[in-house]
Amino acid sequence: MGVLKKTAVLCLGLWGFSSLAFSSGVVTATALSVSGKSAYVQALASYREGDWVSAISFLRRAVSDESTSTDDTWFMLINSEMYAQSYRSALEDCNTFLSRFEESPLASYVQYQKGRALHFTGRNDDAVIVLSDFCHQNVGHALYASALYWIAECFFEDYSFDTARSLYERVVSEFPDDEKVGDSQFKLSLISQREREEKLLYLLKMTGEESLSAREEYEKQLRQYQTEDVQTLRRELNTASERIAELEEELSNANRAVSASASPSENAEQTQVSAPSSVADTDGDSADKNRSLAELKEKADLVERLLLQSLINESSSGGAE
């Protein structure tokens, strides 16, 4: 996806900003065209900085202008809405994109985002259909493993753990270098934890109060599993925290580098248009890092809440003794 973001940035250079010749018959159309291009340029800056609310506002203005209402602009708008968690708006814009730009090379990426938007709006059955179609139609796609992961998330959320586990296992075994492997392994550990607890509860129910030793053995095993779960969650949280710190440092360095490369005497819009490919690469890399940072923070928050709950459970078990 980063390649397409860079492409969207470079496409701006094709428009340019030459001197405007005004005549009575074309003033209105020219003014509208400049407005769209100006909004697009400002959107690029906001997008690079991870300011999704501003990016959405500027891109919404850009797509309302015929001269800048392209598949690239709509694609950036959808991505910005997904990052900002405006999933309902993203879903509507995905449908608009797929009806207007069916033959666009970005259509498969928008189909993927539509599946995610459906999942985040609670329509898991529809999300599974859209993401499954994406996988069938795009074998070998860069987002194939991610699509499998989000299908698994739909089943996990609906408590279909066996199906979810098989999909998480596919991501881990078939795509060992994909960024979704770590998240899949984490969810597999949660499923295993749940299965262990259900097994122990079943054994306790079967034995009832007839065997005190069986109950003691159950409590012993439960405490052991809780301790193991706490250790696993702590490792997950430490790893996520370290990666968050690395990404924040990389983004800070990248932003300083971009600021240093800009000439203070140049007009901001002209700088965006004439930026070399190295700056465009930086824009794409920064957007990718912002996305990874947002996902990591979301995961760290989940792990921290699970860790807190596990510590509470462990404490309760200890107090019961």
C-alpha cells in the first residue's frame, strides 16, 4: 500500500502550477480547478503528518472538484477515514469508488478496506463475504495475508474460535514474514487460553464436590495457567512498547529531515508540487509508519487491559486460598 501512497504523491507533479491566464469565459472554471488542486496539496501535507481529520476535510474538497476527483484522491480519502476510524463514511466512499473506478488498479485495495470497514461497523457476515472475494480474486496480492487475518477477526469476534484459529494459523505458516504474524500469534494464544479454561471448568463440573483432590488439582492448574498467561502478556506489552518507541523516533527524525529539506523562501504549495521523488518516498514511508504506530498502540492497549484482567484473576485466585 505504501507504493500506491507514493504514487498518489508523485501524481501531483503532473498537474503543476503555471501562471493563470484569466478570460471572461473561463474564470469560474479555472478558480474551481485551482481550489481543488490547492486542497489536494494541503491534504498531502496533513496525510504525511498523520493529521487524518484535516486530511479528510481537504480531500473532501478535492473530490468535489472535477479536476481532482480522481481514483488517487478518493483512495487517499478512504485511507484517511479508516485511520481516523470514521468507518461508516469510509464504507460509503468505498462503494462510491468501486462504482466509479471499477477498472482502477486501486480497486482491489479499496475492496480490502471495504471489508475492514464492514467488520468495524459490526457487519461481520458481510465483511467475510467481501474479504473472501478479495482473496479469491487477488491470489498473491500484497494484502492477501492481511485479508485472511481480518476474516479471522470476524470469526473471533463472533466466537467461532475453531474457524478463526485455522485462519490465524494460515497467516503464521504461509506468510511468516507478514506484519500480521505477530497479531495472529497473539490471538492464537488467547484462543488457547480460553480452551484451557473451558477444559478445566468442564472437569470441575464433572467432578463436582465429590473429590476434593480433583478440585485442588484444578485450582493448582488454573493458577499455573494464569501465571503463564501473565508472563506472555507482559512480553507482548514490552515488545509492543519498544516498537512504539522506535517508530515514534523514526517519525520524528523523518519529519525533521523533511522540514530541513524545504527552502523557507519557497511557497508551500509550490514546494509540494516540485518535491523530488525522495520527498515523496518519505511521505509514503511516514504514512506507513503512522499506520503501524496506530495499530501497535491499539494492540498495546488491548494487551494492557488483558494483563490487568489476568492480574486481577490471579489475585482473586490467591485470595481464595
